[in-house]
Amino acid sequence: MIKILKKQWFVVLIALIFIGFAIFSVYDTNKGKLPGKSVDGKDVVAGLKGDVNITADELYKNLSKTYGKSMLFMKFQAEVINSSIKTTDELKKTAEEYESNIKQSAESQAASSGTDAEALISQNIAQYGFTSDQLYDYCMTVAKMEKMQNDYISKHLDELFTPIYKEKKSRTVSHILIKMEDANKPTKKELEKVQKVEDALKKGDSFADVAKKYSDDGSASDGGYLGYMDSDTSYVDSFKNAAFKLKAKETSDWVKESNDSYNGWHLIKVEETDKAKLEKDKKAKDSLYKAIASGTENLSNTYLWEAAKKLDIKYANDDVKKQIMDILDVKE
């Protein structure tokens, strides 16, 4: 719904049954103030057939049992993140950018749907335990968790990337896209642009320079560079199939594509396939790290627990620590 919420997939970990947390909070706020009848001095919150009553104490006990672990973990996670990652000017800038993006997206959607932008934001970040007036705090949490994740990947890069590289046809790619009204029936003007691309490449102009001059994709300003991709990358099949047939430095023939987003022809160039070079490619870092994060099972649990072990955390008892470890699915 809001782009940044989709983009920052790793923060989903923060949710952990926040619906239950909301119910618990509402109840806890009103505990002892519920109107209606009482049984044995205890407030009744619901009455069932056969004179069966549910008391406030029973509801509290059940909610605590159901959602207590999640609440415990959410507090644990927040403390680990904030204690492990210092707030820097760079993180402040990132958080402010995320905040701005969310507001712009919400306002755009609100204008088209007739809803309230603030309500839309509130609805989206409530699932992560934040209210609308805590949007910046939410964005700072996103920024800090992203840094925690990237720091961990940097430290364990070869270990994490090796299985992905072996299984998923890892490579970096660039492309030139000529958009068309109908990829199967290009107009004369569209074919003239295709010809200009071919002539420039035959003349010896670099792929990047030609992309900057002629490509209709947003990547044109970066010479058509798209970064890292593998078999899990969410590109259209025609693009992926062509890219996976190429070796490093090879360029495809024109690839036709028609979908709901665009019609057009692609030229695809594979920039690199060597594992060591991919790991060292600074331009590919963001896309590579995202691929590692999404392709590594329980990565967020792992780096959160690694960070927690470096802190002087005092647990109320061994059971509390066990509950947290059970949620993270980790061992000492």
C-alpha cells in the first residue's frame, strides 16, 4: 500500500501479532472500569447462554497468555535495536527520507481514494506498534534495523552469499529499454530509435553511454545499470530468460515484452558473473544485500540474537530468556 512499507520487508519482524497487542492495551487501559454486572466481586465482560460469564480477570489472563510472549519480544527487540545502533546524522537523514516518502505516498493515495492520509499512515504503522504521531520513530527503527542487517551481512558476506551464488545464477545486469505502444507492432518512429541504438553500439559507443542517451527506463541516468539479479529477482520472465543465457560482458538480441506496466524492446547486458567481483562491486551492494536478506532463512532472527548476546541483558528469569529464544528459534 505504501511503497516504503513494502520496500523495507525486514521490519515485518516488528509486527508479531500487534493486533493482539492492541487488544491487550485497550483492555489494560480500561481494566477495572468495565460497566455491567459483577459475579463474586469480579466485573463481567460477557455473558453466555446457560448463565456462563466471562470475567475481566479471566479475559486479562487469557489475553496475557495469548499475547504476552509477543509483547515481551517486541520490548526486547526494541531495546536491542536501540542499544546496538547509535543514532547518527546519516540515520536521521535516512529516517527523514523514509518519513517523507510515506507521507507523500499516503497523501497521493488519500487524494485518489477519498480517505484521510493520517488515518492511512496510522493504519499501516499500527501493525508495527506505532501511532501516527510516531511516524518518525517508526522510520528511525526501520533505518536502524536496516543498518543492523547490513552490518551483519558485511561481516558474513562470503558465508551468506556462497549458497545463493551456487544455486541462483547470480549476476549484475544493465539494459536499454525502448518503450512502444505495442511491442509486437512497433511504429516507424519507434523502429528508428531502435536503429539509432544499434548504430551507436556498432560504432563503438559504450553500452552505458547509449543507455543514457536512448533508454526509456529510469535506469538510463545510471547507464542502464540495474544491479544484482538472480533467479529469485522479480523481473519478467522474458528478461530473466534472456539474461540467464548470457555470459559476462555479453549483450542479448532485442527482447520483446508486453505487460501491464509497459510495452517495449530490451537490450540486456550481463556485466559480471564472477562471485568475488560481485561481492566487491560497490554499485551492486544494495541489490546484492537485499537478495541475501530475502534469500537467507531466519536472517533477521540471527542478527538480532547476535546483537542481543553482546549486550548486558538482565532477564527476569530463565523462562523469560527461553521464551525469547523460542520466538527467535535460536540456541545458545
